[in-house]
Amino acid sequence: MPDYEVLYPSRFMKKEALAEPKVIRITKVTATVLEGEKGAENKVVLSYKASDGDGEIVWNKTNAALTAHALGERDYDKWAGRLLTIHSDPNVDLGGKRVGGIRVYGSPELAKPMTVEIKRPRRKKGEIYKLIPTNKQGKPIVPAPGVSADAPPPTDDDAPPPEHWADDAQGAA
């Protein structure tokens, strides 16, 4: 069901625009000053191209760390041209409140599922995220039972979804 927020255009992608995971090609990452609730704030903006057009997303530190893990590259200048899968995650916290937001889901470039722990300041425990390989449509690629997670993912993205996709992985979006 479409959310009314998508009726109000914005310069930046909103979580409500992501009904399902979406694959984007990063074009650049820039630091900029944006006007926020607390006045002018330093923010990072990720610019991208996607099958439905170009856009921008305000990219928080957690997503930057997840991007570095998913792409195997900490140097954000080297992220340009790389593929990333994003989705709307209802568990994103902002100021101690669960409000939902855009989160890195995985990447078509990811060879196998990966568990990442992100430690945020003033928190005793790190948060655990699972990044998964996806095809170019954003669908998860899950190894068949008995097949090693180290096996490379299929490369034919136009093929119909494999019968062995785990139901819980599809519902995780």
C-alpha cells in the first residue's frame, strides 16, 4: 500500500518510497551542510542512479559503515560506480525512538552473506546487521541447502528466482 509521504516530493529519497529492496549505483558521496531541526548540520549525501532515475539520500554513519563492509572498501571515493541494495527498515532508531528509515540491505557485488557489528557511541552493545548478496532486482540470493555460502552467487540476473530462496530472507525486506 502506498504511503501518503510519497505524494510530497523531496530532494532526498524517503523510506516510504522503498516498498521493496532497491538496487542503486552510487555516483558520488559528498559532505554538505543541510538545514535540519537543530539548524545547519553537517551531513553526508549519497548520489545514485537507479532503474527509475537518479536521486540522493542523506547517508548516516551506520549506512556508511554498512556500505564499507558490503563493498569491501572504506575509501568512499572508490564507492562511485558500485552497486548497493537498500530497503526500508522499520527498526531504525532516531533520538531513541524507533521511526524507521533507509538501511543497507546488501549488494549484487557481495559474494556471501555477512554479519556486521556496528558500535555506536554511548552504547554498551553493538548492533548486529546482516548483509546479503542480491541480484540486480534487489532479490536476495540465498545458497541452496547443502551448498556452501562461499560459493559465488549466480550471475544470470534475468533468470527466474531460484526455487531455494529462503522465505524468511524474502520477508526480511
